[in-house]
Amino acid sequence: MKRVVITGVGLHPFGRFDGTSTTDMGVRAVRAALKQAGVGRGGFQAAFCGTAYGGVATGHKVLSRLGMTGMPIVDVEAGCASGGAALMLAAGAIRAGQYDTVLVFGTEKMPKGVIRSSFFEPWQEEAGLAATPAFFGLRAQRLAVNSGVTKQHLAQVVVKNRRHGASNADAMYQKEVSAEEVLASRVVCEPLHLFMLCSPNEGAAAVVLTRDDRLELPAPAPITLAGAVLRSHLPGAVLSESTPLSGLVDDTVPPPSTLAATAAFEEAGLGPSDLDVVECQDTDAARELLSYEELGLCQPGGSAALLESGATGLGGSLPVNPSGGLLSKGEPLGASALGQVVELVRQLRGECGARQVAGARVALSHTVGRGANAGVVVLTR
Amino acid sequence: MAYIDRMRVMVKEGLFTDGDPPSLLGSHCAACGARHFPRHDTCPYCAAEDPEPVELSRRGTLWAWTAVTAAPPGYAGETPYGVGVVELPEGIRVIARLTESDPAALSLACPMELRIVPLHVDGDGNDVITYAFAPALPS
């Protein structure tokens, strides 16, 4: 099979940028990625743009500012996993021989506050059943029942990720917090306090993919896209990210993140024990712990112990969210997955300074959300 | 202008009955045995057509619960309000509002029963009602 490599990455910081448009942010990220890859306007044959709130032809608006060549541009919406979905499509097209080089980017300006989603019917909003943090709270409570996760554990996830984010100049929050501060913030939906939830925000990220036999002068060293998988859900899990109104009394339904991770590991010929660094969905603090279990970083029920061991902090055996995660960066839906990929490419190249995971060779990115959509990407150097 | 009684209007038709006692309207798939809420015309588990309409059990046990402390977009009712998952004896878990908005007042597997509750008064002066679960009275 043809090897797909990443030759350039670019980012617009995540945060709030009044006066900067979705298009402006996308242009900045795309320009940086193309420049790093040494690719000009005619150097890629297709573009995939992840966005959920960008509106019609978001990708065209970005590339129209950079010299159009008539190439196909496809906007991809897959909720929190939009960027991962775009990456999967691009990699598949390259492997199939359809294109040699593809630009993948995501750009987003989220409305402030609780995310309003057209996914829900109006009556669900009216009945109070479209409260996204309530589903997070219910999942967190089940994690407490099944895995012994306490509020103190949830606070420690926030403390860890904000500590990591303190050295990330592209993050929205670059200030550490204490467990006391986290637990003193107001309760949004028990057991979740405000500081345990990420902020929807704005940002953009871009990646250039190419077939490795096309490479002439790999500088910086190319990173291999070893697996890129998008999965949806199986029916039956009442608290699935597909947010159904009912489910079955059945706790064996594999979640979409597990489906995606299993397929991505198979595609890469690797497993959880091969990983050196992970960026995972930490929309809320419990979601990170749930991700440890769903991605196979620990046994079912083992997430609290894995956190307590210190393994998932910088300096540990498997740092998770060295970028600071969504809890530090915020979450621009269409850009968040590619933001993780940009961080991991930089980690694998050894460019991350104070938050560098020493000697990282295998990395995994994970996003999951509405749909359900779960995206898992495995990168190697 | 003549006095007119306020009407009770369902937040959405076809989800529940407003009788005494009330019920949730579900369906049962003869092909795979799954029970659904809300009612479906194709089984969401196995795609068999025309599942049988059924009324679901009015009593169950609490499987997960929380409370929403700030009004989410599109919601005009009171806050805080409870949201939870109730497990019904026929093997289905249903997401619903809870009449109890203090999570500390509830416990895992406590018995719950179906109620029809007012949500808010709409622009025409009607009471908009919906389904919810309340801690069950001893039977």
C-alpha cells in the first residue's frame, strides 16, 4: 500500500478573535502548512475542509484568497471529528491513486456558550433535553459508578491539562489552575463544574498530505500517517454521542471511539502499547478518562488508576494532551482534530520545547462527538 | 372577551398519553425483540418494518441523573431541572426530565414513575406539557 506522509502543518491559534473571520483564520493556517511543505498553489490536486458552523463553501472562501486552480474542494462536517473525517478522506484518495498531494484544513468560529446544534429537534430544546452538558454529566456519573472516578479525579484532569497548556502559545488558556479553583467554580451539571468543561471557540489548522514516493527533499522529516479512521455508532447505548432518547439495557455495545481506535490500530499495524503520546477528546474532564478506557490505554474501569499513576502527565510513560487539550485550547469543531494532528506532528519532530515528550515516535489523535462521529489518527516517525 | 380555560398542549404529539395514569408510547420489534422509544416505523436496531406499537412500563429504576443549572438554548422552562436515565423492566433505558432537580436527593436504582408535567406557558397562553420521571411513591 502507498505510504501517506505529512509534509507540512499550520495553525491559527485557538481562542476568541473578534474582527478575524473564519476565512482569515483558515488562510493563515493553510498558508503556513503549504509553505512548510514547499507546496505552491498548483502543488496539490484536492482540498478537504472540516467545518461545522462555517456555512456554505467555507473551504472555497479560504482557497479563493490563495489563487484558485479549479481543484475539487470538499467541505466535511462530522461534528467534533470533522478534521479527522477530512484527513481520512484525503488519505484514502491518495492511497487509491486519485491524487498525489492533498491539502486538509479546518476552520471554525463557534457561537459563545453552550453549543446550539441543529442536530436536535426543536421540541427537544423546548423540553430541556438538548442540554449538551447534561449528557456529559450523565456520562461522568456512570464513569463514577463503573470506574470509581471521583470529583477529585475530574479536577486532577483539569489541573494536568492546564499545566500542559501553560507552555502552549497557541492555547486559549495559558494559566495553570489548582484543584481547589476547579472545584470552587460553579456546578454546571453534577458532577461537572465550569472549569471541567472546555470552551467552544475559534481557530484553524491545516495539514499537507502526500504520497511518500513523491518526496524529493524531506525537510523537515516527514511524518507517516499510519492510520486515519472515522466511525459512527452502533445503536443501543443510551448515553452514546449519538444522543438517542432511549437505549437498551446492554452495557456491551462498543462505543464509536473504540470502533475507530480498533480500526486505526489495525490499519497502522500497531496497538495501544506502542503509543508514546496521545491527544484525546477532553470536551469535559470525564471525557478524557472515558477516552483512556475506550481507546484501550487502560483496561475498562482503569482510568482513575491510570491518571493517579501520573502516566498521562508530561514526564509520565504515556502523556495525554501535552498541548493542554481542549480544556486549555478550547474547541473550534472543524479545526480541533487537525489541531491535535498539528501538535502531534510537532511532538514527533521534537519541536515542542517545554512540553516536548522525549523521543516520541508513535502518536494517536482522538476526537468524538455528535452524530456520533469518532475519529482516530495514528502518526509515526 | 370570554374566559377560556388554558389548554394543555403536548411539547410533541405521539410521545406520550396525557391520561391517568399516563404512558410513554414506544414500539416493539418482533424480528429482533428490541423495544424503542419514541415509536418507530422501522426498527432502528435491525431495520425490520412496522414494529408493533406498545405502551412502555410506567415504573422503573434510576440509572443516571444530573441537573441542568442554566437554561440551554431554546429552553423556556424553569431552572434548575433534573435530567436522567430510567431503566424500565422490559429492557429499555429512557432519557427524561426528572421532577427532582437536586441530585443529592436521588440515589442509584431508586424507584421512579412516569408523570406528565408542565414545561412553560406558550405564546398563546397554553400550558406546554411533557413527560418526566418522579421518585415513586411506595405502592
